[in-house]
Amino acid sequence: MIPVHSFLSAFLTLQTPTPPPPPPPTPVAAESAAERAAQAAERAAQAAERSAAAVERLAQGLAGPVAAAEQKKAEEQKAEAATTASAWDVTVGMGLIFVTGNASTVTLNGLVAAERKTENWIYAVKALGAYGQARAPTLEGQPQAPDQVVALNALVQLRGDRRFTERLSGFLLASADTDHVKSVEARGGFEAGVGVQWWDVKHPDGSNSFLRTDLALRYGREARFQYYPTPVNLPDVSLGGPRVGAAFRHGVTKDIALLEELSVLPSLIEGSRLLITNQTQLNVRLTRTLAIATTFLLQYDSQPAAGKLPTDTSLSLSASVTF
């Protein structure tokens, strides 16, 4: 049997009315809620924008001094480079050999070189010369032999390079020289060619190294005259052909450098003739401006003047000052 109280509970539950569901929101209420959500999103976006602006100002404030310092340093380096490029580098060198006793010898050589570099041009001027006298030994009571000139030469050279790129340039060169001992009264020449700077590296220890090569066409005229032992006029000759040149520098340290220069000229007019000049120099810098140099020079001419040897060599010690 079903208990009476359970039957009464079920009957009351059936008789209790179910509350109706809430009415749907009106269109006005829905629009108001959407508007509030849009306003909240807009305020959030504005707050994010203000935060980003604050972070950017903070970053600019922190980076400002560093950027200003870097810009100032770059401007100083640019000004220094411009000042250096507009100045002439001048070197003056001189060497002297003086021997007395049974034999007497005096040899003097000098060099003046100047170079100026700009953004697009390189100008170079070089002048050198040598003079030497020697007195042969004589027996006591015998007449003194006359002095003999063993060196009498000079050279002037002008060169201008136009830079096309960092490595490639075109150049014009003019030179004039004389060498009385080799029976060269005067020799002038002109060149036009291209130069390639293969590398120019400055090392952390202050030393630097470079390699430059030249390829040019050269024409010159050589007036010959025999000065020693007796004056004799000789026929003049012309020079013309391609010239290949190279200059190499290796910095052993910031104060010691080895310089090698080579020039090869095969003349193709008025017969076959070959001229080679090679110079090796060890340069030791004593102070910022003073240096000493040991130079070995080799000059070869396959067709020298009559009675002259084809090869000349010299070894010299000189001091130079750079301004």
C-alpha cells in the first residue's frame, strides 16, 4: 500500500503551476548592450595605444644618448677622413756614403715624394737623384789619378689616378730622367693605363699591406750621348709598348715594412728591347716621422748604349722624414 503522505506530496506537486520563462530582451536593450561592448573595446584599444606610445618614448629616451654619441663619432670620423684626404703626404729622404784613405769615394742620393688622395683622385709626384765620385788608389810618389764620376742621374715623375671603383682606376703618367754614366742624356715618356688595387688592409697592430698592379701603354724618346771616358754623340732611340707594373707592401709590424716594386717594359718599336726595374726596400720607422730604409735596386736593359753593360745594381741606406 502507498503511504498517505507520499500520495499527498505527489498530488500537491501536480497541482503547483510551473513559472513561465523570462521574456526575451527587447531590441532597445540588445542595442544598448552591444554599444556598451563596443565602447569597452574602444577604451581597451586606446589604453593599448597609450601603452605602446609610452614604451616607444621610453625606448627613444634610452637610445637617444647612444644614437647621438654614435652620430657624433661618425661625423668626427668623416671630418677626419676629409681632412686627411685633402692633405699632401710628403717624404724627403737622403743617403750618403763617404770613404777616405787609399781610395776616396763620395756618393749622395736624395728623394722627394708627395701624394694626395681625394674621394675620386690620387695625385703623386716623385723626384730623385744621385751623384758619386771615386778616386782610384795610387802608389806613393806617383801622380794622383783624376776623379771619376760613378753616379750622375735624376728622375722626375708625375702621376694622376682617377678612381672608377674602390679597386679600379685609370691613370696618366709623365716622366723625364737622365743618366750620364749610362750614356742617357735625356729620356722622356708618357703612359696611359689602368690600375687595380687588389687589397689594402690595415691590421689591428697598426701595420698595413697592399697589392697594386698596373697595365699601360708607354711611349718615350731616349737621347743618347757618351760622357765618359770621352764625349761621343750617339744615335737616339725610341721606346714604345705595353708596360706591366706591380707594387707590394707587407707590414711586418707597425714600424717595419717590406716594399717591392716591379716594372717590365718590352719595347716593340725600333727593334726588340726589354727594360726591367726592380726595387726592394726594407723600411724601419724610428719615430712617427723619421725612418731609415735599406734599398736594393736592379735595372736591366737588353740594348744599352754602346760599350755599356746591360745590368746595374745598387744597395743604399738612407733616412727619410715624412710630413
